[in-house]
Amino acid sequence: MTTHETAHAPVIAQITRAQDATAAVRRDLTDCWAAVVNAGGAVIPMDCPLPPVTPSMVEPAVERIARGLSPQRSRLLLATVDGALAGWLLLRREPHPLVAHCGVVNHVQTHVRFRGLGIGAALMRGVTGIAREEMGLERLQLTARAGLGLEDFYRRAGWSEVGRWPGALRVAPGDDRDEILMSLAL
């Protein structure tokens, strides 16, 4: 695990290998993910039901992410405050040679106990430097759920909206949301 820290900001660390995603780290990720989903967050794992969820329901997704970690292909970025997990995200390199210069940011989360403290902004600053300087990526992409103000958050971090899939996400019967496609040149 390597650490990047700036004054007056949370500590941003990255995990690049499966064996470094300890049981304690995995448990913290699982607990954070369940809390974020249950608070209305837009990061529901693919194989999970709609909220409410329990940590055990999220655990298989965390295990898959941890098993897939690799310095050149997939990294976890963790934000901690006083040693507690405050947020995290996943950075992945696209595997196909045509898009190997691009990365994908997934599962951007701030634990509900740490919202409003700049955790998400710190993670977004950290991911751009790591993507460019350590992984040699030239562009990042992510998707966000409309209706939560996420596109404004990402715009403030320098991202641009490049498209939408209208009504692609069904949050509940009668509540379809656009999936917003966003991009950042590094």
C-alpha cells in the first residue's frame, strides 16, 4: 500500500494487489458500501437487490474487486480520516488495446459519516494523479446517475458530460433516471 497525503486533506492510499486488501480493509469497504447504498447512494452492486442491503449482500462484489487488483490494471483508492475509512473508489484500465490508454473510475463513495468534508473531492484529485503518473493513462471515464447532483460534483472536479442514456436506470417503478457519461482528459 502506498500513501499520498496533502495538508488539510484526508489521507489517500492505494491498494494495487489482492493480497494487500486485508480482511479488515474488505470489511471496511463492505460496511461503507452498504451504508452508502442504504443512504440513497448510486453505487448498487450489479448482483445486489435494490436497498436496503446488508454488508453480507455487498461482500461478493468487494471480493471480486479485491481479487482483480493489479498495479497496471486495477487499483483501489482509499480515503481515511484518523485511520477510519471515509471513502473509496476503483480505478481500472480498459483491457482492449484500442482503449488501453483510458481508465474507468467506478464505485466513488464517501461514507455517510464523512459527507461534506471534501472526501470525494480528495479522491477525485488523487485518482487523476495516480492514473496519469503511475498508470500512464491519458483519459478517464465514469458514469453517474442523474437526479442526485452527481454531474455537478464531477464538473467541479474537471469532468465533462459527453452523453446520456435516457431512462437507462430504473431506481423504482416509475422512477427511471438517465445514466450520465462523463470524461476527463489527463
